[in-house]
Amino acid sequence: MKDIQQLQLKFLGGAGTVTGSKILVKTEKYQVLIDCGLFQGLKELRLQNWKKPPLHVPDLDAVILTHGHLDHCGYLPVITKYGYTGPIYATEPTRDVTEIILRDSARIQEEDAQEANTHGYTKHRPAKPLYNMRDVDRTMPLFETCPQEKWIELNEEMRFRFRNSGHILGSSIIELECLGEKLVFSGDLGRRRPLLMEPPALIQDADYLVLESTYGDRLHSEVSPYEEIAGIVNHTYRKGGILVIPSFAVERAQELLLILNTLRYEQSIPAIPIYLDSPMGINVTQLYLNYSDWHSLSPAECRSMMHEVHIIHEFEHSLHVLDKQSPKIIIAGSGMVTGGRVLYYLEKLLGDKKNTILLAGYQAPGTRGSLLGSGTNDVKIHGNYYPVHAEIKQIGSLSAHADQGDLLWWLSNFKEKPKRIFLNHGEAQASEELRLKINDNYGWNVTIAKMGAVYDLL
């Protein structure tokens, strides 16, 4: 008689929300964490970062990362503070992207704590960062890089491999074989025809599938991002204003630079100055040159992203970008307006109706980006409220996430139906609508993952 073995999934983040992704795979002998992300957005979610880790860290045997976005890797320094010393498996580009992301996150937290203490807009005495640069220094040596497509033996019960997910540089789907079952974790799945990446790898079988559902309830615009951005740039130029684009440093900044320089070269927009004020964005752009096999751009296209772009390395230089109030384009972090240098520009420019703020990606509930996109009259920055008179524009044509159509297309390549699909990384409406679509189209068993819930697979 075959012994009954234990195989469980537990969602410690990224369930019912689009942030804080953490999935614990547990057997009687081993515990492996798929992603280790930071919660962002709503205060009630951000507060989760400050609680004791939702697992017994000494029992954790390994961490496997799908990619280097903060909501998938940003909690790593916290678990190292709690004593984690095991391996962190990632592709080589993901390791490098993660280091850039974590160091920037630590720097912003240190600066925000210092700013709060200096100006007194904090309930804590003193305010402290969640983690600092020393914590990142302890985290990075734990990384073990793996190529895509190669099976890696974790232990006698588990092996895994990375498959391209088409989302950002180095991003991967994880195929995990455990106790005779095949588990597939989509991570953040890219679009069918991404701008910079190769399309996601097609998976044909899985016993259990964990699938993201960020855009499970909508379809992306069919309008070309070149046309959308050209229209917004020209509109702002005619007003005599300044265009500010809050941007994610990984992929979004590179897409924007490529599009803007192409439009300028084609004379579809005026030859106005373009500023990239994102140290992290600058570093990630260099990675595109270092990892030419991991994206679809030619070396010439990579170099063109930085053609005639004013690079702002030090914040002291940021202070002079607005010395002249002539039309210009400023790309600055962060993409959801949660921190970073874009806040400085918004403080100066939000109050003037001739300026434009372009939200060029998903804005999680509770973020300043979400508030701006919803038409708020003012936003709070560094303890002060600033009226919003600038024009707010939002486009979805640059999204790096698969939409509903892309997700259903990707699922259509399965040769056999999974025993069960878990939907995560999505707001309630997005996940529910995708669940209904999958059920209607394929009749498969779909569960919307719940935060903290344990699901027995064996």
C-alpha cells in the first residue's frame, strides 16, 4: 500500500491582491517559497510587511524567484534579517535586476525614515526603515543563478526549471516536479506580442497551475503605444507644459525611451529634451546591453534607448531640471508614485494645468498613482497636500501583463486539463471574471486563492 504523503500550497501574499507575492510549497520534509515579495498600495497591506514573517523562517529550505519586481522579491531582506541563509534560485538577469531593485528600495526607505524624522511627520520615534543596505548586502550572496530550460535538483523530492514568461528581463515561469506531481507557477505572465521581450513559453501540461490574474477582467487597448504617446507629447507641447511620466525602472523605462526616441527620430514629436531621472532605470537599461539573449532588441535598438537622453544620476542635479519651465519630458521613478524622485517633480508641477502627468502602467489600489488616475483633487506628498491641476492621462497599451485574451490564449496550449487551477495576483473582480471565462471556455476546476489559506494537493 502506498504511503500517503503531504503536499500543500499556502498563499502568504499575492492572493486577492496584486502585491506581496509569496507561495509556500510544503511537504513533510521540505518547505520551498515561490517568490518573496513586498506588499505595496493600501496601508492595510503595507502594514503586513512590518509583521513577523508569515512562516517559520528557519524551516525554509529554498526560495525560487519568478522575477525581480519589488512585489515578488522585495521581502527577501526581511527573511534574511530573521535568519534565512538558504539558497535563492533565480535566472542571472533576475539576480541582477533584484539587486538593483533591493538596493533602491533600501535607499528609499532609509531616506524616507530620515526625512520623516527631520520634519516630524511620523508617529514613530524614531522612524526606521523596514530594512537597510546592510540587510541587502547579507541577502545577495545567497543567490544561485540557473539557466532557463535546465532542470535543477532541489532535493530527493523536488526539482524545478525556469521557462520564459515574457514579462521583464529574466522573468520566468516555474515548473516544479514534486512527489510525482507537476506544479506550474506562471509568475507574472507577459503578453502574446510583447514590445521588448520574447513571447511567454507555452506549457502543455500541469497537475496544478498557479496563474496570475492581474488583468483577468479586461482587454488591453489595441491602439499603438507609439500613437498614444505621440498624441500626449504633442498635446502637452502645444500647451507649453512639461510631461512627467512616473515609471517602473524595469522594462517600462526602457520601453518609454525606445518609443520616445523613435518618435523623435521620425519627427512625430518635437525634439524636446528627455530626462531620465531614475538611477535604477539607468542601471537596468545597461542590463539590456549585458543580456542580449534575454530580449528581442538588437544592440543598436538598445543603444538608441539612451540616444540624446539627459541622464540624472544625483538628486542634486534633479533640482536643476526645472530651472527652465520650457517643454520637456521627465521619466522618473516610481511607477505607482509610491516614492522616488518623481515625487519632487509632482510637488513642483501638479499645480499647473499646462503640465501633464502620464500614468503608463497598472496603479495598485491605495497608491498615489491610483488616486491620480481616479481624479483626486489633491495628493499627500511628504506630509503635505498638493492640489491637482495638471492634466492626468493614463494608458494601458504598455502593460507588461497578459490581459484576459492573452491568458486564455496561453491556457489553450495545454494538451490536458490541470487537476486544479489557482488564480492569484489579482483583485477580486479580475480573478472572478477570469475564473468564469476559464470555466466557460474549458470547464476546468478553478479556485481563487485566499490569503493564508492552505490547500492540500496530496
